[in-house]
Amino acid sequence: DAKTTQPTSMDCAEGRAANLPCNHSTISGNEYVYWYRQIHSQGPQYIIHGLKNNETNEMASLIITEDRKSSTLILPHATLRDTAVYYCIVRPPVPGTALIFGKGTTLSVSS
Amino acid sequence: EAGVTQSPTHLIKTRGQQATLRCSPISGHTSVYWYQQALGLGLQFLLWYDEGEERNRGNFPPRFSGRQFPNYSSELNVNALELEDSALYLCASSLGVLAVYNEQFFGPGTRLTVL
């Protein structure tokens, strides 16, 4: 079973920031938080991951709370092409650990 | 840099037949993972190969099998196809077991339809 809880769906206006929350209250000390997204019928796309510090890359920012029980993925300027299912996954840094995908959040970006 | 590639894009088989799906990992990646995404069931882990060996498998029957070749490409074989095997089969690759970072990068998938 997935160890994360995400809202089923969210809407965002084009050009605005999209903030996608994720609860992972049972996360262990060595587990990372990963975010992937899947655009309809395509393979999942890696977005970002972090342990306890906030992380930023060219796609998004990841904000992890101090107690590490929740996190937020931020897409700073959402575009129509960001419409996808977003998955929050926790996993230990153990090679070969399978990604356990939950149901994710369906983000709909509209103009 | 080329990403993970999979072939064929679509595959149509009938019940009882065998299907073979192929995956080429990102250059430099030695680990290959297979996932199944059936309609309404989400992504389910199938198999993990590294350095030519099967390292782990998910909760799937033995008729799901595969192998990894010396060039790190991989095949997934599904024998005695059943209707419920219809799904999108996704391959992912990552750096090997000795790597500090081993994020998985996915291919576009093979859509298998069993009639």
C-alpha cells in the first residue's frame, strides 16, 4: 500500500502557482520523498526528490515540513502542459526499491 | 541524451499466446524495472533486473518473466496471456546498486491488448 495521502484532484489557472500537498505521516528517517507525474497514457516523469531540506530544480520546488510528515510540490507558473496525475512517493535509498504508486492527484490546468 | 525506449508501442495478442516486450535503458544505467499499469489499478511493480540478474519481483505469477542482456537491455515475457493482462507495461531504468542516487526514469510504455 502507498504510504502517502494526496487529494484526488486539484484545479489551477494557467500562469498561477500550483501547490500540491502530500501527507506521509509514517515516513521513516531514511526515506526520501519523490514526486513523479504522468501525462495521459505516457510513462511517469521524474520531477524532484528530497530528504528533509527544501529542493528546487528547473521543473518544481519541493517543500518538506520540519517534522517530515508532509510536503508540498510547487509548480511556480503552471501551464496547460502541466495537466497530469502527480504522484508523491516515499522510499528508502535502497537500490532496487520499487516505487509504490498511489492514486495521485489529478491536476487540471485551465486557461 | 536518449531516454528509455520501449518496443513495440502497441501489441495485440489473443488469449493463451505469449507476448514479448523490449526495453533499452538510458546509457550508463544498469538497473531495469518493469511495471504494469492496468486500467483502474495504478502502477504495479513487476520485476527488477541489475547486472543481468533478477533481483526482485512483485506479486505476479511466474508466467511473467524476463531477462536482462549484457548490454543491459531487457525483455519482459508474458506467457499464457489472459484478458486481464491487458495493460500499459512500463520500463524504467536507473543507475546500479552501487550508485548514490538511483532515481528511476521511465520509458513511454507498451500497450498490450489481449483479445
